[in-house]
Amino acid sequence: MIRRTIKNGTHRRQNSGTSVFWWLCTGWCLVWSWVVYLPEQLLAKEDSLQSQPRTRETLRLAVDDDPHSLDPTQLWSNHAAALSFLIFNSLIEEHPGAGFVPALAAALPTISPDARTFRFRLRPGIRFSNGRELVAEDVVYSFERGCDPSLGWSVAPFFRNILGSPEFGAARAQDAEQSVSPEFSKRQRRSPQSVAGLRALDRYTFQLQLLHPDLTAMMFMASIGIVPREEVLRTDRPFGTFPIGTGAFRLKHWSRGTEMEFERNPTGFSTGPVRLDAVEVMLNVDQTTQAMMIDRGEINFQFYCGDTDVRRWRADPLFRTNLVTFKGAAPNFVALNCELPPYTNRLVRRALNHAVNKEVIVRKLLNRGVPAYGPLPANAKGYNPKVRGYAYDPEKARALLREAGFPNGFTTTLWVLQVDPTQVKLGLSIQEDLRAVGVTAEIRLVSWPTLLESMSRRRTVPMGLMNAPASTEPKDFLDFLLNGENIAEEGSLNMAFYSNMAVQTLLREAATAAEETARIHLYQQIEQRIIEDAPWIFLCHADMDMVRQPWLRGARCAPLWPPVRFECAWIER
């Protein structure tokens, strides 16, 4: 054994020179291969990676109806607005915490010393998805459409303060009344045929003039999507179903009642990076099913969450931080049609407010909200916590009904949204409370388009359960929803068809107030007068709850219009 060891050692010593030479040669070959061949291999690998398709990022959504339209002037719901703004851009955008920022405009507008003239310079080179460049005339046309009350669902009240808008709107309304006549097409439209306060100064400069200074003017400028005139006027297809805009996405496919699909617009404009390739939307999916799809990871976001689902997700560590809640942001109310008996009688309207137990309603919502004693929610500017409104008092309700001439009550119909379990729950609670004071309210369950179309048509719905979009601006509730000047035969924003000349005078004064404190004080006076007239049964200011998957990033949520923007969202697994 000793001899074998010595021999092996001698062998190793005798071959040491050969080993060194071998290692030197091997090392040189390795170095040479790194210098000569490795770059080619890396390039080949890089080419291979580039040739492989990138993982397609698709946002998947579900909504509980089929949107009536994606036309920016005819948006009826939060989710329809969120989908529409995938396609369209406005001049400016309101960002939560950052105020207004330029969008299609190259910068925020220059404003005249009297705060009535706003001048915007457009970004050159932005194109609609049909290939044509956006110009200032498109902005003029888009704002003129907003001033036209004959479009079916009127947003004209938002544009009433534009110079020439009232006259233009009156002419278009008269044209619409006469359009049923076969001779109408032979006559020219009534004058004025344009809005005096809307002008294209050159190819990229748009000017807007107001009748009066308005501290909220920038809000409606951020709410209107810009459209191409030639596409709107096409007679072969409706623009609301075949929308063309400048936005980050374009509508690829819309199977009515089933699905919508949006694809990235290769020439689209966005104020931030666009990382999604597509947005797929399943239509007519009820909220309970949507919640199940959230649990299974099949959709990425839910716009409206039910009570039990919110309670369950709040207890779930995974979803707790992905609930988006705007506390008390959504007023829930019953609009009482002030043009239909017995709601023409203010005593009846007051009686019904005393008949409904608001505290019980909040409890039935699992405390997702607060009782409402007036139209302004707690997050609105000018909210007055001292307002007490109508306390629950069935005996007083009966006394008021007797005084109004209805000692035995009456029978009526309450319209309720059928696909929303929360609204159905509220409707049943209201029905029970009214029955206790002698009022029999038959519940009529209807779809969202039917509810909205019917409640906005004069002399159609006696009582309708509704909620208002989230906002912090008192004008959105008191002026747009309760101003008698906003009553229209169809598409009326004022669904209670409530009119009070004293309130309208104060609303005009508030709209032209140049100082914020004075403006808010006027709105508080207006709210008190509206409470006294009781055109609504004030129910509760409900929390607005939405939920997103943990891997959905970049969706911008805020109590604005729309409350969620997806253009710059992405999926992060």
C-alpha cells in the first residue's frame, strides 16, 4: 500500500507539466469562445425572446346591464361612463388630489380677468381612431351637442351658462317638436344655429365664453368627451353603438346583451402610459354573480358591491385592502313626481318622509351609510350637519295625510331597479313603512334603462327609487337634479319634476357667485327650502363600495365622474 501511494505520487509529479499545458489550452479556448461565439448566442437568444409573443394583458369586467350608449352626452351610469372614457378624451381631466390637468389641451386654459373667457390650445397631431386629426372645430361641435336638449338624455343644464346656449337649446328643442312633420326637412333649422360662446380661433385654438363667472366651470369642461362631427352624423349606424374617439382604446366588438370588447387604439391619446391590450366586458351579469366571479378571479373589478359581499370582503385579509369605499357618497332617495297627484300636495310628500324609518334602512344596509335628512351627502361642500329634516314619526305622517285629505291613505306604485339587491331591499323596507300609515305601494321591478327612461319622462312614474352619482359639488345635487328649469318632456335630470321659483332664483344667484363662501351659504339656504318642500323621500347617503383584484394596479378611483378610470391600469401577477 505504501509503495502504491508513492508510485501514484510519482505519477502525478511526472504529469504536472502536461496538466498545466492542458489547462492553459482549455482556458484559452473558453476565452475565445466567449469573445467570438457568446455575443452571437446572446443575440440569437434575444431574437428568440423578441419573436415570442408578449403576454396579452386583458382587463376583464362584468356589468349588470347593457349600456344604452357610449356617446359622451348619453351616459346613464358609472360603469357606462368608465367604458366611454376608454374611447374618448376631454380637454382637461380632474385627478384625485392633483386637481385639473391638461388632456387634449396642451395646457390648462388661459382665463380672462373677468373669469368668463377660457382659451384652450390643443395638442397638435392627436387623431381620432378613424385617422383624422383632432382640430378645434371638433371641440366646438362637441360642446354644441352638450347644449342641445333634444338628444334624448339631456346634459344641457350643465352647459346652460355658456354664452348663447339657452337660445341655441330653445331653437333645437323647437326643431325637435316640429321634426315629426314631413315638411320639416324642407325648412332650415331655427336660429341661432350655433352657440355664440363657442369658437375655433384657428386650427388648434378653442375659446369658450360664459354668461357669468362660474367657480365650477372647469368641472363640466372635464366631463365632455370630444367627438368627430362626421361620425356622429353618419346615417348608416348610430354613433353611441359605433363610437369613434381619440382615447387609449377603441371598441372592437359589441354583441348586444352579451359582451363588449375594447382593443388598444394604436394612435390613441392618454395622459399616462397604456399597458393594457384589451378590455373585455360581460353584460347583464347580476351583482351576486359578479361577486362570485371576483372570488374566483374571473373578473378584475366590480363597480357595485352588495351588503353581504362587502361585509365578507372586509373580513378577508386578501380583499380588505382592495375595497374602494367612498363613505356616504351616494344619496339614495325616492323621487316623488310633483306633477302627479297626490304628490302635487306638499303635505303628502312631508307625510311620506315622516313615514319612512331611515335608521332602519341604514341598518338593513349593514350600516354602509348614514341617514339622510336632506339631499346633500356628508362629503359635499356645504354639507350642514345641523339639518334634521324629517324624523321617523308614523303618527305625524297619518295626521298630515288626514290634513291633506287622505285619511285612509292611497294606493301608488314604487319603481325599483330589479338587478340591484340593495335597491330591492330598500324598496321592500319603504313599502312596509308606508303600509303602516295606510299607503299601499305596489313595487314595480324594472331594468336600469327602463327605470331611467321612465323616471325622466313627464307624468310617467309616481314614485321611483333612485341614487345619485358620487360628487362633492353641491350644484350637482341641488341645481341639476332639483331645478325646475331642468324639467323636460323626456330625458329630464329633475326626476321629481319639482319646481319652486324662489329656489330657482337662489340657484341662479349661487351659480353666478364669485366667492366660494357666499356660494356655499346660498346652497345651504337652497337645501333647507328643498327639504321643506320634500320633493324626495330622503333615505340615506350610502357608502359607494367597489372592489378590485389585488393584481389590478393603476385604476384611478375617486368620487368624480366617472368614479373609476382604467386607461392606465395594468395587471401585475
